[in-house]
Amino acid sequence: MSYNYDAELQPLVELLPGASQDISDPKQARVGFSQMVETLNADLDTSGVKMQNRDIPGPEGEPDIAVRIYSPEGLDKVAPCILHIHGGGFVIGTLDSELFAVLRRAPHSDD
């Protein structure tokens, strides 16, 4: 199966595992995906951004939900926010797999 995508994404597409990636074993798929995400995130500039991990209560009888709050370092007032919700089910992804997308939108302390 092939997909049309913006040519600007080609460098990222080349890093992705083949379309035939087997996720029948999610634990094993997570290992490979986590290694790829770690490589992609290695050089991201997080300076000026405070990242705070929290858990919020899930539905009754279900586990808590991990969330990450990004804010400019030194923020000392109420400020507008953007709520970023990944559209997938996080079968193999994590909060770290969204880091690049969120940092592109997060205000930095020098903005």
C-alpha cells in the first residue's frame, strides 16, 4: 500500500519502519519504535521550555492517564494554552513520541 505525503516529510518517512511493520506483538513493536523516537528526539532543543509530567485520574476502575505539561520557563502568570491530543491509541507510542510535534508549538521563554 502506498500513501501520498508532503515531500517535506521524506527525511522522516525514511526513518520509519516499513509499512509491513508487525505490531502483533505490541511489546516488541514498542522497543523498536522507542529506539527510533529516542534517535529523533536526541537533538531537539528543549531550552526555555519547562516539561512537567503528571498523572490525571482515568475513568473509575481504570488506570491514571499520563500527561505532560509544557510551559515557558519562568512563566509567572496565567496564559493561554493548546491542548494536543494524539489521535492514535498509543499502541506503540508514548509521550516522548509526541515531543517533536509539541515543541514546535510550545512557547519558549524567549518568545
